[in-house]
Amino acid sequence: MTSGFTFPKPEFDIESTVERAMALINRTLQPSLEEAQQVVDKARAGKPLVAPGDLVGQVTRGNRIRAARAVSYSLPSILPGYGTAISAAALPVALREVLKEAVSAAIKVGLLHDRDLTDPELTRIAVLLVLTDGAVRLDKTGRIRPEAILGPHASLLRRAAAYDALAALTAKERQEIAASQSEILRAWALAVGPPLLAGLLPFGLGPMAAANYVQHVLKGTVTAATRVFGPATPAPVTVEELPDREVQQDDPRP
């Protein structure tokens, strides 16, 4: 006679998971500037002649490592059934940890490029822009549309040195972006969350796949932050644009 006992099959709803995650991740948008500045200063002190862009990997390395460790919440999935259910319940916490490291990495990139991030409102909308950019690039469903989230400010996603443009916005325009915070965080969570479900695969395969994906998420965040906080690409200068005193004529004398 065979036993009729079987492990219950866990049910998982990404929408409800995102709802639970939202309550956690709304509090992670203001990381410690002091701690981020210490990391940046240490990197600069060790390599004072290296360009900021070449130090990005060094100053964000800790964020990538800690974000990858967030998949440890999926470790119970090595036990099929109940283990997977426990991991699914912990996914909102993992999302929060990945978001926290993504925001921290973006802040470090801004400080590395000598941006003044002491204005909390301006810093917050810059980070929201970085997260929106990351969500759009990660989304494979076509459900995340920048124009629906940011309205007329969606063009900032395609602009280099977007931080300068953000600083030039009026208070009303900044508020329009800030008012989209919930939609931006939801879009980010929906883009990052589903692939993290790979972490729920049993027998240890899931956490490894999820850790690799988190590395991809952080890499995209750093790329977006560099575009937002980095300098604008210098426009080519033609001879016509040079002042008269800088244009030298060939001397006809032998």
C-alpha cells in the first residue's frame, strides 16, 4: 500500500508579491551619502589620476556582491514543496535588497562624477530616472512604457547628462516626476521580480541562476546611472565656432 501523502504544490502570484514588495522598497530611495562618499573617496585616493568612468566598477563592486547575496533568500528552495513556498514568501525581501544596492550604486556613480547630491528631492528624482531606465531595458513584455510613466519627461531617458536637465526643471516639473514614484517602483519590481523566480528552482539550481541575473540588473543600473550623472558628450568644434584670436593663418612669408 502506497502512502497518499505528497508535498503541497506552492502557488505563486507575481502581482501580489509585487504588492508586498512595494511596502518594503519604498523606504530604500535615500541611502547614506556619507557611506557612499567614503567609498568614492577611497577609490579616488588609491587611483587619483584615473578617470571617473574607469572607477565605476571598483566603487560599485560591493553593491554587486551584496545584491547577489540577496538570492540567499531562495536557499530554502533546495527542498521541494515547502522550501519553495518559503522562498516565494521571502522574494519581496530579496527585491528590496536588490533595489537598495541598485540605488546605492547609482548614488556612488553620481558622487564619482562630482554631482552635488545634497538636495534630497533632486537626488530622488534622478534615482527614479535611473530605475525607470533600468526597468525599460529589462522589460521583455512591452508592458512598461516610459511615456505612460513619465509623460513628457520620458525624453530624459535618452539624454546624456540628464542630471543637468533635471536640475533645470521647475519645482512643478520635478513634482510631476516625483508623483510617478509608485509607478516607477512597480515597473522596476515587475521587470526585476519575475526572472528572480528562477531562484525558486529546487536542488540549488535556482539561486545560481538568480545570482547571475542580479549581476545583470546591477550592471544595467550602473550604465543608466552613468548616463544620468555623467558628463554630456562634448560637441565637436568647427573652425567657424572658434574665436578669431584662436584661428591662425598660415604665414605666407618664406
